[in-house]
Amino acid sequence: MSNSINTNIGAMVALKNLNSVSDALSSTNKRISTGYNVSDAYDDGASYAVAQGLRGDMAALGAVNERLAVGKGMIDVAVKAGENISKTLVDVRAVLTKLADQALTDADRTNYENQYATLKNDILNFIQDAKYNNVTLINTTANQSLISNVDGGNITVSSQNLMSNVFSQLSAANTYTAAAALIGSTGALNSAEVNLGRAMNQLAADARRISNQINFNKAINDATKTGMGAIVDADLAKESAMLQSLQVKQQLASQALSISNQAPQALLGLFR
């Protein structure tokens, strides 16, 4: 090969090698700074498209669990109201038992009737105020349908009309016979207690179902995230080792280019 100052083959090879090393170093720096082996479509279009689809699934699952949490909140409010109603019915039974006593004085009967009216009003307030995000489950006949998965599936939460099934059962007790009828084994108070127990059981079952679905969605989300990580995450230990190697190669390539660029200087000695 002839010596020339116009075409420096050694410098061309050294420059090509330096550019190659610099490109590799840039890619390694990108993986280290982002933590991703595939951070955009330029890295791997097919893998990036798959990862974006998985990210969409995870975002959708997060939205589903957000709505399920709202449904769980509705049930929790309804259950708390039911618990307070149940406690109040205990007091109602005690007051009605006293009102069923024929020997009560008129003054005592008036006092107990006032207590009974107050307790009934408390139950009414519990039913009317049990709202979550302006939605009630215990003062309606309309069931609530909650989205449960990314395919649009639903979980139905059964409504419990405690206004009709509990409050309306508590009729007037202005005589001892009326009070006795209410607390009898087949009386309206017993029906109210049974109806409340059924409602609480159904609400609790719906709450468990929603909690199970939320946990299942979280498990799917975690598994999806793990799978996506295997596609796009960078192995930082490997990249760290690669970075050090490429930095040395870059220094050597720069040195080789410097040496190659000095080669034409040697031709000057031929003309001295």
C-alpha cells in the first residue's frame, strides 16, 4: 500500500472504530440513565409496542380498582349504618318491652313513647344519611353495578331497602297491646331484625367479593409488570461492566486515531 497524505487508511479505520465505540457508549449511557433496555421505539420497535400494550393494561386495571374501591366505600358506609341501626333496635326492644306493661303510669308511658319516637327517628336518620359519593345502598331498590375487569365485566351490589324492611315495620306503640304485638315472636320488630340481619349479610358478602376482586386485579397487575420488566428493563450490573469496557475502548480508539493522524508527518522526513 502506497504512502499518501490524501488518503490516510489508518485514520479512516481508527475513526470508524471510534464512532462505533461512541455509538455503543451512547446506547449504554441511555440504558443506564433510563433504566430501560427498550425505552423508545428506536431501541426495539416490536418490544416497545408490546410494552406499551402492557402499560395500557396496567393503567386500565388501576382504573378498575379505583372504581371498585369506590364501591367498597359505598358498602362500608351502608354496613356502618346497619350496625348503628342494629344497636338502636336493641334499645327499641327494651323500650317496647316497657311499653307492653299494662301497669305503666300515664307519665311513664308518655316518657317511654317519647323515647321510642326518638329511637325511630335515629333509625330514619341512619338510613337517610348513609350515602357515599351521593349514592345509597340501604334506601333504594336500585342495585349498583361496578366494573370489575379490563374487559368491562361487572360486579352487582345488591341494594337493601331498609326504609321499607326495617323502619316502616316500627309502627305506633301508643297502647300496651300495640307494644306487645310489636315485640311478639311474630311481631314487626322481629321482622325488622331479621330483615336487617339479611341485609347486613348480603352487604358483607358483596364487600368480600369486591375485596377479592381488588386483590386479584393487583396480582394480575404485579404479574404483568414483572413480565413487562423482562422485556424492557435493563440489567444495570451488565450495563455497568459494559460502560467501563466501552470507556477504555473509547480511549484506545482515540489514541489510535491520534497515532494514525501523525503518520503523514513521517513523510516529511523523506524530503529532508
